Amino acid sequence: MDVVIAFAIDALISGAILWLAAKLTKVDLAFITAVMVAGASALVGIIPSVGWLLSIIVFFLLLKQYTQAAIWPDLILMVLVSKLVALVAVFALAGMVSA
């Protein structure tokens, strides 16, 4: 049950941050699409040992498919910024919950 809750929180936080990153880079991306991309990425990220790398690849490829944005700078910056900020947000949230 903890994995399901962590997955849902990761998808929502990552989706919201991705949507904000898309707005900053002026890429047309609907909020629900951002959450779906982040959810698929989070699902792949559950795979032991290689999940984090596959998660980033899936994240990038789905963004490429749904946005048709330029690879550089739009997609690469969106992936890097949203993944890093989401990682920090999830760790901060986990720290608040466990305290």
C-alpha cells in the first residue's frame, strides 16, 4: 500500500512541476498529460536498479511524443528541471511525513 501511495504522490508532484516547467519554456502541455507522463515515468521507476534511468528515458520520449517540442533546449531542460525539483519535493515531503 505504501508503494501505491508513493507512486500517486510522485506522479502528482512530478506532473505539477512538469506542467510548470512547460509553462516556463512556453511548451504547450495540458496538466492531465503532464500527470500521465509523470505517472508512466514513476511506474517505470519502480523497477529495481535500472528503474531510475528507464524512468528518465520514458519521461523524455513521452514528452517528445505529446509535445513535439524541440529537443534542445525545451525538452532537455524540462526533463532535468522537473525531475530534480520533483526529487527534492518528494524527499522534503517524505521528511515531513516521517517526522
